[in-house]
Amino acid sequence: MKRIGALLACALLAAALPGRAQAETVRIGYWSSGISLGFGAVLEAGQFMEKQGLTPEYVKFPDVNAPTKAMAAGAIDFAIAASAGTSLSVTADGLPLSIVLATQVADLDFVVPEDSPIRTMADLKGKKIGTSPAGSGTAAIAAAILEGNHGLKPTDYQAVPGNDSRLAQFLVQKDIDAAALRTVTLALLPDVKMRRLGTFREEWKRLTRQDAPPVLGVGLMRKAWMTQNPDGPAKVVAAMRKAFEYGKADKPGVAKILMASANLNATDAAAYAALWDGIYTVSLEPADIASLKREFEVFKAVGAVQGSLPEGALVPGPYEQSKAIP
């Protein structure tokens, strides 16, 4: 009771201070085991949300699809890197959520062990291929590439789900024949000899006939929170942009944060930080919107999403407004 009374007194005192604005609270979720970890760690350590006058409450999830599910349940307000495939699907289903940013690029390679007899992507027919769990952007993009570029339908191979570290272990143990692994993961495994069959960027360009890389993660926001906090979305995006620019400009700083937050050693943290510019993005320019719309159509063609993408699914307003925030 004493603690409750003290907290109430502090709240009343803060409200009584002249000229003091009440900070908007935003619940932010991200996957703690994937690429989201690096950006989330920097976002938290640098207090970029706080610098925009926001009060963030960070929620970390052990599963790639959990942030989107939490968003749909109203448990969080913003996911910094929700799966693009799942996000496009839930917005097409009419859930009150909006994509306000492209935040992660699908910077992955299709790889096999160095001594593997597999030489081309077409050789993957009938093989075990490791990828992220079903419903993830990685799984949807991989399926689209395999079918669209190489004629391999999901029934033509066995998809083995798992996070990158587990898939790399499966490859070493020869439990799977190939895997789609992030360049970050490959950089952290210099002693594991892999041979690249293709890259997501190259394959996506061939599939879509566009230069824009595939989007792996998006900034997904609850429409109700956007309505309740009219100035909040632009502040969130401004914080994301500033965190991204910090990561581009200060690789040693990113490495230091990763050593503290992600439990990486100095070599691995530096390798991760060096890839920052290639794996992250914070943007929703017309080209990004066109790429995501094209992604939806590609996913739909392989059965990863259904229906139609509503015009209101992609909302560039907060991104555009954030450009005016110093």
C-alpha cells in the first residue's frame, strides 16, 4: 500500500508541474532470437524512444511470429520487425493493424556444406531445406523463390523449420541438405565451410524483375494506438530512423551494445555490426510500398497469403511526418 501511495503521489506531482508534457506510453515488441535482436538492443540502449518524449515498454518474444500475434491481441502497440509475410496476411484479413515501415531486408543466402554434391538451386528437388518457421517472411520468400524461379513446389522438397543457429547445426551434422541462412549468421560462423547456391537479393530480382530487395520485416502498428496518440506514430518512426542512422555511423558503438545485450564476443559483435547497413532499413518511400505490394502478389501466387491487400494496409504518413522531427 505504501508503494502504491508513493507512486500515486509521484504521478500527481508530475501532472502538477507547469509546462511538463505527459509522455506517451508505447509497448514495443520484438523477436529476441533473430535479426530483430540487434536493432532492438540498440534501440533500447540508446534510449531513442525516450529522446522523442515517449515512454517505451519493451516486450521480447522467443518466437518470430509472436509479436504479430501479440499485436492482434492488443498486447503491444508496435512491432519493430514483424514478419512481412504474416503482416501482409493479417492486414489482408482486415485486422486493425497498419504497416508503417520497412525495417529489415531479406539478406540471406541459400547454402550447402562445402562438400555437398548439390551444385544448383534446381538440385534441391527432393531435398531437406532448412528455413525459418512457417508464417515467417523468410519462409514465404524462400518458397516463392523456389517455386517461381526453379519450379519447386512445397511438395517437391521437405522444409525444415528452425532458427539460424539450429539450422547451421543441422547442416554441419548433415541432417538437412541445404538452408536459407542470414548473412549475419554466416559471418558469425567463419569456421563452418559453406558453399553458396544463390542469394535472396539476386533471386528476388530475377523473380520480380525489380531492383528493390525483398522486405523481411516491417514496422507494424495498432490502429487504435495511432488514433489515441495522433503525434505518437511519427515520434516512433523518428526514433527508429535515428537508431538506424546511429548504427550506420557508429559500428564500434553497435558492437559494444551487442556484446552487452546479445552476449556476443568482440569478434562476433564486430562482424554483426559491420552488416548493419545491409540487413536493416527504416523507410516507407514509394519504392518500398511498391516492393511490399509486389511481395504480397508473389506470396499470394504461392499460397502464402490470401485475399487482397487493402489500400490502408500501408500507411506512409508517420514516416513522412517523422522527416520534420529534428
